[in-house]
Amino acid sequence: MSKPRGSWGSQLGFILAAAGSAIGLGNIWRFPYMTGENGGAAFVVIYIVCVIIIGLPIMVAELAIGRHTEKNPVGAFQKLAPRSGWFLVGLLGVVTGIGILSYYAVIAGWTVGYLVKTLTGSFSVQMTPETSKEIFTSFVKHPLNSIICLFAFLALTAYVVIGGVSKGIERWSKILMPTLFIMLILLTLRSVTLPGAVAGLKFYLQPDFTAISLTTFAKALGQALFSLSLGMGAMITYGSYIRKEENLPISAAWVCLSDLSVALIAGLMIFPALFAMGINPQEGAGLVFVVLPTIFAKIPGGLIFGSGFFLLLVVAALTSTISLLEVVVAFLVDQYRWSRRKAVVSMSALAFLLGIPSALSFGASTWFSQLPLIGKGFLDLANIILGNYSLIFGSLLIAIFVSYKWGLQAVEKEVMREGNVFYFRITWAFLIRYITPFAILAIFVYIIVTKNYF
Ligand code: PHE
């Protein structure tokens, strides 16, 4: 006897859970440093365009596939295109999901470590950017630190996912997401009122279009898909728990809008503070961990703001790792009738093992820190392959699938069930058929040919 599938208790519950998946380290850690490295405001403008003309249409498509089939990504493609190779798109998603989880949880683990460090007063008043960098490097270099933090984060994720859809994921998202919004706003207010914040606002808000190139587009697209959790079936899985009477395009729009606003506000929180402290915005991936503690050490109430900030990162990352784990759990529960508990425990254990090379790739092991022939660390490489190439490729195939295989009318029928209105139906159909797949294809070919992400 198979148990009935879970479903979200309410539309708000779904929106918060899906926004929780989307909003994560991608918004608060990755978006600001990508913006810093790729020219500031001009990058932000291109990013917004990518979210609207590529992200939003794919979000609607993924949710429709999920709700129509009520299945995990593999089962969904099998149901819509039986006896064909399309299920491989779902399988690629499941594999990508567990792969992303394995390295994402490493960085998420650092946020827990940094929260503890801040609370225990490791960041003293005299701290300079140099000492902060030293603290960071020795923290991530310590093999046991990283591995324990990775383990802790995956255990936390597993605990929530074992609870199931409405009693686990939805209930926690309803508490965690509003907490996140409130902390983000408070920290942003603090940052923009620092003396010297205006230069940061200028860098962030005044576009200089001479600095952009095709590469900027490629990076903005990769960032948008990663940030919206698209291209690997997370939204197919979450969509499969939506009740038939909910309006999909409205839900999709809310998720995209909240994800975009959190990224934009995160920039507003970080750049003014950076410029106020006279620090270079091109600091790279260490931005959050190296630079912000120096700021917290200097401002009044730094302990509170600092712990608030790292708690914010923990919360944001947790609602994302939950969705990454849920994709593979739904796959095993649907396809192989595993119990939820067995799927959660074994897959988090797998993510833990797969995450160890990433956790050791910041100096703990020379081999993983600089892979032979490639010259990059293991985590960097995993992020390029899974977090960029695979999501771009997966999104391309999903756009092609709904436009040219399953069919736009089938999507329209799914959206308009129970008398729902499909807002912007014609625009959506035009984008997903003629713009989204070709724009992604062009960028995909470009990054393959120029090896731009390497
Ligand atoms: N969207 C998440 C973030 O921005 C990461 C993620 C990617 C989650 C893909 C699920 C699927 O942090």
C-alpha cells in the first residue's frame, strides 16, 4: 500500500517553502561577490533581465510539470514522455541535486562555524582585514572543523526533511523565512547609515555599461538559475505538492520576486558597508567571511549585528539544503518505495561522503585544494560543473521539453485548472517558445566554446 503523497497546507506555505529554496547562499554570499567582480550596477541590470525573461518562464514550466504529474523529476518526465530518453533530464537533476548539496553544505557549515565564532567573541576590536583573512584561512584549512560543520549542517537538514512536506519543510519555512526578512532589513538599515556608505551605493546602483561583455551575460544567467533553484527539478518536486486549486504563475511570480528582492537587498547591505570600510569590492568568494567580521568588529553593537548576520546565512542556507535533499528523497520514495526516513538518512550520509573532498579543498589536502591538471580546488570545480553548466543545460532541456514535446497547450491546461486565470499567458508562451531556449542555448554554446567558467 502506498501512502498518499504529501501536499502543502496552503498557498502561502508553498510560496515560503519555494522562496526558502530559492533564497540562500546564492543571494547573500554569491550574488554580492559576483556583482563586485563583474562590474557592479551593470551586472545587476543584466541579472534582473535574466530573472524575468529566463527564470520566471522556466519556474512556471517546472511548477506545471510537477503539479500535473505529482511526481519527482524522473517520474514526472517518465509520465509525460513514456518510453523515451526524457527521464534522463530528471535523472540529471537528481544527481545534480545531491552533488550541489554536498558542496553547498560545506559553505553552509562555515556559516555555523562563524556564528559560533562571533558569539564566542573571536572577532576582536583591533581586527584588520589581514587578521580576518588569517582567521578565515586557518578556519577553512582545518580538516576537522570543516568536516564537523558539514556533518552538523547535513544533520540539521535531515532532521527537517524527515518531518515531511507540511509538518517538516513547510512548518519550518514559515518560521525561518520571516526571521530572515526581518534580520536582512535590520542589517541593511545599519549598513546604509554608516558614514561613507554613499560610494558603495553608487557602485551598486549607477550602471556603467562599457564594462559588460558576453561573459557578463553568461555569469548573470548562471547566477539567476542557481539563485532561483532552477534547472534541476527542485521546483518540479516542490510543484508536485501544490494543490490543484492554486494559481501557478502567481506563485511563481512571488517566488521570483522575493528571491530577486533578497539578492538586491543583500547587495544593499554589503556594498555600502564595504565602501565605508575602504575595502575593494573584488574580494571574491571570501567576501562575506573575510570582510564582514572586520566591519562587525568596528561598529557599535557589532556582536549583535555579526551574530545576526551569520544566523541569517544559516537560516537562508538551511531552507535551500532542505530542497536539495528533498529532490533525491522524493525520487527514492516515489520510484523505489523507500521509506522517507531511510531515504533521508542514506542520502544525507551520501552527501556527507561526497562533501568531504570539498571540505578538504581549502588547504587541508593539497591534492583536493589544487586538482592535478585542472589547477582548481574540488569545491570550485563542483560548483562550476554542477552549479553552472548542469543547471544551464537542464534549464535548456526543460524549456525545449515544454515548448516542443509536452506542448504549451498542456501547460496552459494545467495552469488553468479549477478556473484559474493564466496571467500573461501569451507573453509566457512567446518567451518560453522563442526567447528562453535560444537565449540559454546561445550562452551555453558560448561558455562551452570559450571555456569561460574555467
Ligand atoms: N537557490 C539556492 C541559493 O540561492 C541554491 C539552490 C540551487 C537550491 C539549486 C536548490 C537547487 O542558495
